Amino acid sequence: ASALASKHSNVHPVYSTVGGGKQSDDQLINLIREHDIVVSLLPNVLHPHVARLCIDQKTNMVTASYSSDAMKQLSEEAQAVGITILNEVGLDPGIDHLLAVDCFDEVKQKGGEIESFESWCGGLPAPEYSDNPLRYKFTWSPRTVLANMKNPA
């Protein structure tokens, strides 16, 4: 992190433990207070903890993860304190959703109708690197990807 941060004058690496108790929460709270928005790229199981701290500090938050039940349960509290917590703001999910809606709108404007839609995001690995039963390389949590398949469209 330090090597990456050293390339930019306004980037400062911070090392912390999320959910590690009062001391780590105090460090996170101080960081959250100093900023207008929290961009969480943590594993999705840690987002509710960070979201709770953001609600307490009235700081907006975005994640690149699919929306979980735990995050949905915090929605009303976030709205009540006047902040936004927005999930699925990444490539997949995120940009792929925006591009799909744009495509749907264009088809409808031209009088067309969508009969079905499949979205493939990312890239499939070369056959020599496709060495698992799903023939897919995960760059994020496989559990999250598989769990999301149960969500409605």
C-alpha cells in the first residue's frame, strides 16, 4: 500500500482492522469523520459494520458489492439521518446495470420490446487457465457471486 500511495501526493495509506473492537472502530470513526464519503472495497460481510459507523457519523457510503439483506436492513436508518448508502457501484454489479438500462431505454424509444436479456461481464480466462469446474476465475468472493444468483432480477 505504501508503494502505491507514494506515487500520489494526496494519498496516504492507512492500516486498520474492521470489526476488531473498540480501538479499531475508533480509528475508523476518525477516518469517517474526516471525509464526505466512504468507498468500501472490503469483503461484503464487513460492509454492514462500516455502514453502521457511517450512519452514526452521518457520512455517505458506496460499495462495489451486491446489496445484502444486512445492508438493506440499514437503509431506513441511513435515510433517517440524511445519508445515502449505495451498493453495486462497480463494474459488475454497477456499470453493467447502467449499460443494460441504457440499452433497454433505446430499444423502447424505437418501439421495440425486450423479450429476454443476458448479461456477461468481465472476461473468460484462456482455456489453459480455466482449470476449475465453473471454468471461471474469481477476482472477488465466489460465495457472493453464487449467492447473488438466488436474487431476483
